[in-house]
Amino acid sequence: MAAPDIPKLALPAARSFIAVAAVFYFFDLFQQTRDHLTNGGGRPFGDDFINFWSGAFLAWHGRASEIYNIVAFHNFELSVAGAALDGYHYSYPPVLLLLTLPLAFVPYVPGLPLWLIGGWYAFYRVLRAAMREGGALLLALAAPAVFINAIGGQNGTWTAALLGGGLIALERRPVLAGILFGLMAYKPQLGILVPVALLAGRHWRATAAAAATVCVLVGASIIVFGVELWHEYLRNVSVLRGTILEDGEGVWHRFVSVFVAARRLGVPVEAAYLLQMVSAVIVAAVVAAVWYRDRPAGIKNAMLLLATCLATPYLQDYDLVFTTLAIVWLWQEMPAAARSTPLFQTSAGLVLVLPLVAAPFAKATGLAFGPLFIVPLFVVAVQAGLRNRSSLRVAPAHSL
């Protein structure tokens, strides 16, 4: 981002946030050693990281059958943490067991920084490739979603790196882009609109590479772990869909999707799915229309990422790391007059702070406000996508 365009308070606010977030993170991490590797209240060291590490360890030490067995998996995690735990579980498809192979051969405690720093660095490199005018390091550290992802020991930075890296590589290295998109098979709900964009944009090589990558990952997981593990995964997902997504006791506060917003308002499950489907169809049609046209890549990329937030029913606060890229692309592609308007800056600010406020707001009100924070910037992206190309500021070409 060009320094003159950044509001005067943004830089000191970002630096202050980094300092405060770092202190809070290490204090929070220290709290998770009160009782062995837990906080004494059921939360393990590194929070959700215990699922990723445990799944990888079991898979690569001949115990894959325990991963989707909720009782057996919980008992293994108890042995790792050394004290009582809440109900943590493994909800990812077997392809992630292939992708997280290195974790199986690293002890649990050093595995956490390997996981978080590796994901952050991958995200930073993609962000730097997108931000040709500089400022990527500060933003990669200050983005609130990155902090929330670290607190949760989650995979949001890895997801952002794959989605963002694929979009950056799409024009110049379509096969690489397709491979990166294909690796999103471990989290298919966030790649739900990628095929729509690729087909509408006539990116045939990337589409083929993505499909081939998914087939290779699924095939390799079957060869290594057996087809029965996929059957166990599908049975497990069916149970978790009901307890986590549809009923959501204890976890809904972290969700920011249309589906959960409707459920929080008391909408029945079937009607909530219908609302989510309508939202998904609308944003998919908009994405297809804009990607079919000759529009700047940054506008199309930003619209795809923001539309994904409104298309998937399963979206949590830590997933929103990739929206940082959407803000960057819109900022760089729009003319200075447009990006200096209160509408754009407020809309971008809402998306930026959503990961910080989603859970506290939900706990305080019993409602989910996520879509209300995302829709304004999506509308800005739609307006930019429908403008004449000559009225947009075209950013320099970039590549990985």
C-alpha cells in the first residue's frame, strides 16, 4: 500500500496492536501450562493444534483407525496433554494427514511454532507478492485474523497462502495455480467458488491441474491409509455437522457465516440451509459474471474471496486471514478517489476487525453479525467489478 494513502493513525495503531497482541499471545500460551500442557480448564497448549499434531502422529505411526473414533482420539489427546481436556476432535479429510506429514516426526511442543511460523511465513510471502508497493511485513503481523489464528493454533494462514498463491500465479503459471487450489481439498468449503471462477474465466489449464491434484491427493490417501478411513471420515462429518454446525452449542460464537447468523436468530435448520443456498447462488452468479469479463485480476480475486465468505456455511473467525488479501487487492486496483471514501475505508475496516469482535459480540448478544461485516465490502467489490475497466487503477503485474 502506498504510504500517502494510509490514514495517519494506521501505522502507529498497527505497531501498537502487534505489541499488545504479542504480549497477550505469550501470556495466553503460558496459561496453557498450568496443569501439564493445559490451562487446567480443558484447553490444551496450542489449542486446536493438538488436533493437527495428533492426527498426523497417529496416521504415520500405524494408528489411523483412532483418528475418527471420537473416544479413542480423545484418549490419545489426553495422553499428550497430561490432564483433562474439552471435546477436541479431528474434522478434516484424510488428505490433510498427507499434507501434515512433518508434524508426525516433531515433538508436540516444538511442533506448535513450526506449524504457526510456517503458516505465517507462507502467508507473508503471498501477501508480499500481492503488495508490490510495500508494507506486507507490517500487515502480515498486524492483521487481526492472523492473531486470532495463532491464538487458536489454526490453519487460517495456510489456507490464505494457498488461495492467495493460486490467484497470484493464475495468469502466468496456471498449472502451479491449479496445484495450489487443489491442495485446498483439505478444506473444501473454502474452495467452493474456485471452480466457478476458473470456468467462468476460461482458465482451463488451472482447472485441469486443480482436478488432477485433488484426484492424486485422494488416491494417495486411499493407498496409504485405506478406503475405510474415508468411510470413517464421512460418518464422523455427518455427526459433527449436526453437533457443531446445526446445533452449535459452545462453538457458534466463532462462526461468521450466513447459515449460523440465521440459526442464531432462531431460524430452523432447513430454512437456514435454504438461506445459505440462496446467498451462495447469488454470489456465485456475480463471481461468474465478473470473472467472465475483462476485469483487473485484483478486483476479480477480491470478489472471489469475499464471495466465498457468503457462500460457505462453515466459516470461522480464524478462516478470515484470506480477507486481508481481498482488502489489499481492492485497495491497489481502485482509483485513489474511490479508496479514500468513507464507504470503502469503513467497509474494509469492518472486514479487518471482524475476527477480533465476532466472538465477543456473539457471546454478549447471542447473535452472529459476521455477514453484516462482510456484505458492505463485497458490494464495493461488485461495484468495482462492474465499472468500465478504464475507470480502474490497474496494479502492476505480479507473480510468485
